[in-house]
Amino acid sequence: MAPNVLLMTNEIRPFRIDVPQADLDDLHRRLASARFADPVPGDEPDWSRGMPTSEVQALAEYWRDGFDWRAQEAALNAFPQFTTEIDGQAIHFLHVRSAQADAVPLLLTHGYPGSVAEFLDVIGPLTEPGPDAFHVVVPSVPGFGFSTPLSGPGWELARTTDAFAELMTRLGYDRFAAQGGDLGAGVTGRLAALYPDRVIGTHVNSDRGTIALAGEQLPLPDGLSEAEQSELDAARREWQAGRGYLDLQSHKPETIAAALTDSPVGQLAWIAEKFEAWTGANGVDRDRLLTNVSLYWFTRSGASAARFLYESAHAAHGWLAPSDVPAGWAVFNSSPIVRRIMDPDEKIAHWSDFAEGGHFAAMEEPELLVADIRAFFRGLRP
């Protein structure tokens, strides 16, 4: 792996992923000697209690014997990558300029438990020369992937927003577009709120699960029909059953950090369960999922990613940041109730509902996401 040291200047340095063979061998040894829970007689191997042991074991065996990290590493290295130091923190990012000279700069921000690997299938189409071309910048959120190790405490949503605005400045982009989902949506919205003169527009991807936050982090609209209330209650029950990962990482991240750093099977199950729960019917490619998990493993960022959720949960600000900057939404695995809750007055001019996909739109439905990003920013280009 390229040296991950903190830079002492504003210099932008080329970066290339090169995981040492010793690290890869160590992963394979750990997977080969992994211990798995004993099955309980009478249990059905479903996902009602989390990721079934049989599923974990099968995926771990493929990670050990079938998955080709070097091929995935090469796919990542096909895109120009760099590091720079901002606010004392090493920031890793992909920067892919379009051959279209007047392309619009576009910042793509990943979420949790994702990484820059989320965007591998959309970078090429987005940078393709033409009237809708973008220069694409994809940073690793501080504490994730190669934006590690953390230089100190305090890296959360607001500080990351400022760091990414500075990154775009260093790249020579005075004005730019922003897009993201999950915590990337929080960064995207905060960029518009804090830097409205620089952000030409924001595009957010989401999914039906967002409605579970109504009444908690989002206002609850009046006058819901019986059918709407029933759908909302079902989403809330599903969220309550699956939010343990967030409660633990938002309050006791150091506890789970030990397992995520020492056990590849623990890190695998921790991430794979969320991909199973949050993706649509088609899921995601198994190799792409393991590429994402491998980035966490090789960089030991399961611990620091958990810490990001802790820092954000204990920050003075919330996830939402109102702004007058034009905003577009693309909701996957959607339902009419999503807009009813998220945009009850239909103030968001660009709103797209898709039956397909889910939480990881760039991995699940890259063509739909690219088309929607293009359509939204088409009317906002300088």
C-alpha cells in the first residue's frame, strides 16, 4: 500500500493502491482459520436475526478462494488517484477529468458502509465527452479507506464538508456540483448551505427506508392516510430492528472497533448484512461488495468509520442543512409516501422515483443514477 503519511503542505500527490502481498496473505490465513458460530437446531437460515452463519461462511470462503483482489485493485487504479493534507488530515480522492474541456466539476461523496468503490460504474459515463460531461472528484471520507489514519478527534459531517470545499478549491474548481447518498447526502446538503455561491446544485440519492426517520430526524406531516401510516409504521419497525449498528457506533465505537480490526469475518458480516438489508431485488455484484469490504479491511478503517458516526452523533449540528441552492432527488425502491414525507409541499422541482435499486444506487442502478444526475444538472450548467 502506498505510504499513508500526513502531508505537510497543500501539495497534491499522485497515489496508487498497492496492498502488500503480506497483507493479502495474512487476510487469507485469517479467513482459513476463522471460527464460525454453531448452528442452533431448528433455526431457519433466514436474515431475521442478522446475517446467517451459513451465508457468512459461504461469502468468507469465496473471499478467500475465489475473489481476485489484484483484479479489483487494478480496476480502482485505472482511475487517477491522489492525496493531500487538509486541516491536518490526509485526504484520498479520485480525480477524473473529462476530455470535454468545459465539463462541470462534480463532487461525489460516498456513505456508510460504502467507499469510493461505490462509484466505479458511474465515473466513466459521467466523464464521457458531450454536453452533459463532468469532471468527477470522488474523495474518501476522513476515516474511510485511504483517508486514514485519523490525525485526531473531531472528524464528522461539518468538518468534512469544509475539507471537501477546500479540496475543490485546490483542484481549481471555484464552482461545482455536488452529489451523494447516506452520509454523503449530509455533506452534499451542508456544502450547499455553507457555500451557496460555489455550489450550482445538489443531487441526492435515497431510498424508501428514509421515511423511517419521520418524527425522529425529519418532520412528520399531518393528515397521513391509514395506508400511509401503515407503510410508515412498517418502515419504522424495520429500522428499529436494524439500527443496532448505528446505536453502537454512535455511542461505543471503540468496542466494535476491536472486532472489525482483528476479524475479517467480523468486518465482512458487519457490512454485508447492511448490503443485504438495504439493496433492492437485484442486490450488488459479489466482487464489488468484497472490494468495498476489502478496502475497510486493508486500511483498518472499520474502527475510524465507526468513529465518524460517533463524532457526527455528538456534534452540535444535525444532518439537515436548509439551502436555496437548486436540489434534485432520486429515490430508489420508492413509494409515493417518500415524497409525501420528505417533500410534502413539493418544493423540490426535480424529484425522480424509481421502482428499482435501493440504498447503494451507484452500485445497483448506475445507468439510472447517471441519467438522473445528467437530467438534473442539465438546466444548471453555466
